[in-house]
Amino acid sequence: MKKTIALFVFLMIGNIIFAQKMITRTGEIKFEATMPAFEEIAGTNNTVSCIFDESTGDFVALVLVKAFKFKSPLMEEHFNENYMESTKFPKASFKGKITNFDATKLAATKTTYDLEGDLTIHGVTKKIKTKINLVSSSGKILATSNFDVKPEDYKIEIPNLVKDKIAKNVKLSISFALATK
């Protein structure tokens, strides 16, 4: 009898702990580095993994650099080989926290929080602070954010020949539909 009760308590605690983590493997990151009057420089990645722990506010995302898709295969090749060096630096990641997160305040309307953490791109890690919007919908949490990064901050070298054709501030937008696993 004691073993049955102990097992029941263990399962309930495990359920509570794991139920607080939300996850997706089909998140989306878009980036835009287009300069006016030049060719569009934009990529999209729809295979981003993200885990959000509602109990702590911990927020982690991982992206495979080679999974970014472009309108032009040549641009995709240049992105991977010349700029991001995706064989050498195959992943980019974010590890941080949504500050002051309160799961009881989530609603069907947008709630904005601060998101702070370490963004690692091209083997370089920098602290960032931005805003993240959360919406509760059909048992999921929809998380969106927009922020800028500078390629030079992450030691991404842009050749002089094309330096004026690529934005100095690259716009990133993220979109995750997180669900309990």
C-alpha cells in the first residue's frame, strides 16, 4: 500500500514538473537585411526548436543555420558558405529568461514581457534584452518578438564589395506556438 501511494505521489509530482514546460520544433525565425534599391536579402527558418518553462520563465531556442531558406539558391549558398560559415558554426541559440512572467496573467490578448539572455550566433555570444509578446490560445502559448542584431557584433564579415547592399542592422522576428509535451 505504501509503495502504491509513493508511486502515485511521484507520478503526480513528475506530471506537475513536466506540465510546466512548453515546447515546439516548428518555430519560425525570419531575418531581413535588405537595403532600399537593392536585391531583397531575407531568409526564413521553420524548424526552430524552443522550450519555455512556465514555472521559471526560462526560454531557450535553437536553430540550425543551414535550414534558412531564401528566394534564390545562390543567396542561400552565399549565406551558408561566405557569411554564416554554417559548416563551422551549424547552430545559433538563445538561452534566457522572460522576466516577471506570471502564467495566471496570460490571456487571449497580447501580454508583453521583457526577454533577457545570451544570443549565440557564429560562435559569438552576446547579452540581449528585448520584448516578447505572449498570447494564450487553445492550450498553446504563442510567442513573438522582433529585434535587431549587427553582423559585426557576431564577427560575421561582410566583404567591401557588398557592404553597402546589406543592412547594418539585421531585423530578426521570431514566432513560436508552444504546447505542453
